[in-house]
Amino acid sequence: MCGIIGHAGKGENIVPKCLQKLEYRGYDSAGIAALNSSGIEVSKGVGTVDEAVEAPQGSAAIGHTRWATHGGVTQTNAHPHTDPDGRVAVVHNGIIDNHSDLREEVGEGRFESETDTEVIPHLLAQHLKEGLDPRAAAEEVTDRLEGSYAAVALLEGGQMVAFKQGAPLAVARNQDEHFFSSDVVPLLEHVNEAAFLQDGDIAILDSDLRVFNQGREVERDSQEIQWEGGSATRGDFDHFTRKEIGEQPETIKRATFQDEESLTEAAGMLEKARTVWITGCGTSSYAADHMRDYLAPEVDARSIQSHELEYRTDEVGDDDAVVAVSQSGETKDLLAALEGIEAPVLSFLNVAQSSLERRSDHTIHINAGPEVGVASTKAYTAQLTAMKTVAAELKDQEQVLESLRSTAEKAERLVKASESLAEKLHGALKGEDAYFVGRYQRFHSAKEASLKLKELSYIHSEAFPAGEFKHGTLALVEEGTPVVGFVDEETADETLSNLEEASSRGAEIIGVGPKDRDVYDLHVPIPEDPNREMLEVIPFQMLALKTALDRGNDPDRPRNLAKSVTVK
Ligand code: F6R
């Protein structure tokens, strides 16, 4: 949530270009502050970077793309924020919990915006005015801040000061430039390696970058960025979401390529655990649900969403293990749940070097490449694949790897077929409500398909186990209400009777599975496959994309959402 950039050195328009690559972290408003001969110039406004900013030029600049937490979406609340004299400009990602106390201290009348962030430039400027150097001033300020932050300040003297606690901030350099960035995606075209600051770090960029923690200078080692320069660009595609849906045959295959030692270590952690708690949020939590079923019955595994796990950490024993599932590795709910846990953590992660990787005892990289579309598509199927690969290692099921690679080939055919399937589905899902049902593993897929539809199309959609229908939701079924049923052989008898019950009350039944059935008004054929869960969501990803476009929504940037959810 919120993306921040800092840049110093040669190169024109670097900050706006980098900022556009961070828009998936927030796109309510944007702003840039640049240092030029007349001081710090700020341009900011509501909308995307293109709409909101007339890019000011300068030898050093900071930028921000916002996902509002404190204060409405207005030009005044957009970052950067400055002190009253305009000598310090600040961009911030996170939440300053004690901002009200700090505002009172500074004097309410001195603030322009309603944001928590604005206290930072005020406090920094105060300490600089008292004669402190930038590092000492930043130490004074960070001593006072409670909450989470990654912040970069641009000072009138030309220095930049960055500090972080809880939210991510990468630093990188090439021969001519220094960068600060919320993640490595904007940096791909500029540098080959980056380092991540650690909590408590204060970085001072003057002629060179120096990092301090608790008063001591520290080294933060750079690591090679694994993603290629062009991998975060749209290429010839109209939207990232379409590109990423289409990449799945490749990313499913890639997720099976895991280092043997790493697999052994991951399987060992799960095998020796008394109970395995698998946790994530949103789409990643549905992948976690599937993983529970991959591990059972050999492993006592539970799947629980991270914001709920946070209330149960005292139930997690030291001899248990936690599996943390996240595309971004920055999801606050997940990181917060892990705070109270002593058990070893195995993570399934897409973004390397993220906060989750640092918190984990071992990480399986799902290798999906940058996922820019806010709705998770290829990361989900890559999570499932990597999880199944680990489960196969634990259960000595060598044939699974082969089967996953053949699933990737079927995914290729299904991606192609999904264009016309989505067209038909779109015709069937005409109203403002849709219900998705399934039993056992099919229920997990129903949840993911429903989430895709609601977040991109804004159609109200609910998913629940098919058996629950008659316990309440059936009351909402009217003539033509679309009900999507995920059906497999194991659960067919019961799910089909639930669909019959809905059909006899007027529901339009859309059946998803290998076989066409009498009760279906529309059949979405999915190939027979032992890894069907990786296939059956694909037509619904495409449906969500199609519906979004049809309704004039931006599928890459659904309203109110952001890619990396770094607040609770
Ligand atoms: C839905 C979606 C979200 C994320 C969730 C967790 O399409 O993308 O539900 O899955 O916010 O994010 P990560 O996986 O980054 O922890």
C-alpha cells in the first residue's frame, strides 16, 4: 500500500517512470518533490501519476503513489508532505499510530493535510532548525514515531534521509544514480542488484549512501535481482492481468523447478512438526486451504487466515511449524501474526528479499516473476504448484512432478479456450449477484473464482460450501440467479443435488468440471487432471478480466484495492 521512490543522480524523468511501476501498490493519488535551483518543488494531485503530476525536474527527487489510510483522497492529502517552510519533503508508506499526539505537540494549526504522514516533515524540520545534522534529526524523529513506516525525506540541502520500521524499503545504485524504492520492480531497468533496509535503519544519502542502526554504521548487502528487466512491462498486451493469466502455462512449469536440497529441508520441517499451521490472506489463503489437503492425512495441518491466526498464536507450539503463503511477502496481517510465534516458519513466496523471507527459517520461491495486476492470477497457480511439489517430496510421490508439467500443457490449451468460455460466462452472469459453490477441494477453487469476479467486476459474489446453500443462502435465489458449481467425481452426488435444489428455484446453473450434467444451463469444461485446481480457476480469471473491461473498470487497478497490503 503506497509506493515510494527516491532518486538522486543523472537521468531525466526517472521518478515519474519508476512511480508508474509502483502504481499497483496504490493509485488514489500521486506526487513528486524535486530539488532544483529554487528549492524543493512539489507537484501532486488526485489520480494516476500521469493524471496527477506535472513532473518537476531536479538532481534529487522523491515520489509517492497513494492508497489512502488517513484522510480522504484529495490533492492536499497526497504526498509528498512538507514542513511549513518547504525545506523538507517526505513520502511515506505505512501508518504512524501516534500521529494525533504528535500533531498536538507540533500544534494542530500548522498542518495542511489530514494525514498521519505530515508529522514527519514537521518534526524533521524542527530538529534540523535546532542545528542537528540529518542523521541526528532522523534519529530524534524515529525515536518518537510509533507504527510502521518506510519514509524518504528530501532536504533543501540536497541530502536524502530514509528510515524504515515494518514497511519495506530497497536501496540500490548504479554508476550514476542512487535509488530508494518500495520494491525492486521500478529498479529492474536501472540496476542489477538491490539491498533491503532493516527495521531501525536510517540511511543518509549525501555524496554516497551510508546506513546506520542504533547509532552504528552498518552494511546492507546487495543481492542480485532475479527478475529480468522487461519482465515487469506489459509488452503488446492491453493489460498486465491478461499477460499474467497467459503466462500461467510457463509459471506453473517454472514453479516445479525447485532445488532438491531446498525441497528436502521444506519437507523435513513439515514432517517433524506436531501441527502445521498454514496461513495467508485473500487468494494466498485459498492456496493455503489447498495445501492443507495436499499434506493430509500424513501431516496434521490447519489452514487459517493470518488476521485470525493473530488471535490464536498461543495455540501454536514451539514444536509446530507455520507455513506462510504470500505473493508479496509484505502483507501486514501475515507478518503481524508471525510476530507472536516461536515455531519455525516455512514460506511460499514470489517476491524475493521481502520482509517475509527475512522472517522465515526457510523459503520456497514460487518463481512466478513480477505480478503487477492487482488481482493475483499466476502467483496463485504457482503457489499451488510449489506447494504440491513440496507435498510430493514429503510423501515420496515422484510421479507428481511429471503430472504437474503435463498440467502446465493443459493450462496452455485452457488459456486459449478461456477467451470464448469467458464470453459465454459473461452472458450467463448478467445480474449483480453470483454464488459460487463446491465441496471439499472444489470449495477452495469456488472461493478463488468468486474473489476474482468480485474484485475486478464489482459484482457481488459469494462463495460457500455447496452443502450450506439450503441452510440460508438459498433464500436469495430468484429466477435467473447465477450459481456456479465446481463439481468433481468425489463430491458429485451431493453437489449436484445442491445445484438441483437451486435450479428448481429458478437459478441459472453453471457447472465447472470435466463432465456436462443435466442440471447445467452452461458447462465450463475442465480437462480431467490430478491437478485440476490449477486449471479450473483460469476461465474465471478471464471472465473477471472480460467483465471488468466491459464495465469500464481498469482490471489492473481495481478500485479501493492495492497489490501489497502493508496495513492491518
Ligand atoms: C486477490 C489478491 C489478494 C492477495 C492478498 C494477499 O486477487 O491478490 O487477496 O492475495 O492481499 O497478498 P499476498 O499474497 O501478497 O500476501
